[in-house]
Amino acid sequence: MSKQVVHTHAAPAAIGPYSQAIRAGDFVYTAGQIGIDPATGQLVEGIEAQTRQALRNLQAVLEAAGASLEQVVKTTVFLHDMGDFGAMNAVYAEFFAAEPPARSAVQAAALPKGALVEIEAVAYSPR
């Protein structure tokens, strides 16, 4: 099985010793994405905007790996406050309207850069 590091300037650069994603065989494993606008390097404001930007960042990373949101089989959503679940879920549904992937959602005590939401994914993307 081959392992390939995935990198794109269309999503925020890694803020530590990790890759934006790894393609391993027919699977793509992404790092968690938060609502940083890659053009400004700033975290956008509010749970809806952060969820939307995190998913756009996730989409850019997947595309750099030769995959797409339609190929995502599992996501994990980390929320700073589970009270934001409904707002996050409404935006999430815009990106995964048909045949949504399996998902876990958990509350985290703190997220990088003070983010309100972080989302990671696994995609099945045969070459």
C-alpha cells in the first residue's frame, strides 16, 4: 500500500507537525479542519460561519487528494459547545444533503485557535 502526503494552499497550512491529509491506498484521511479562512489566516466568526469554512477547507484538502465530499464515508465533528449542535448540523446538511456519511459528534474542552468546531473525514476514493 502506498502512502502519500496531501497538501494544498486552498486550505490553511498545518499548524503543527502533521499533514493536511494522507492518501493511503484507496482511502484519504484528513486532519481536522477549523474555520480559518486560508486567504486571511483568520478564524471566521460564529458557529455557522466556522462550520461552513471548515467544510470548505475539508473540501479543498479532499480535492487536492483526488477525492470529493461525495466520497466521504465518515466524519468526526468536535464542538466546543454541544449547544451549537443544531446550528452546526444545519450547515453540515448543506454539504452532505444526499447519502450523508457516518458521523460522530463530540464536545471538546478546547479546540485549536479557540475554534468553535473542528471536522475531520475519511473518504473512500479508488484511483
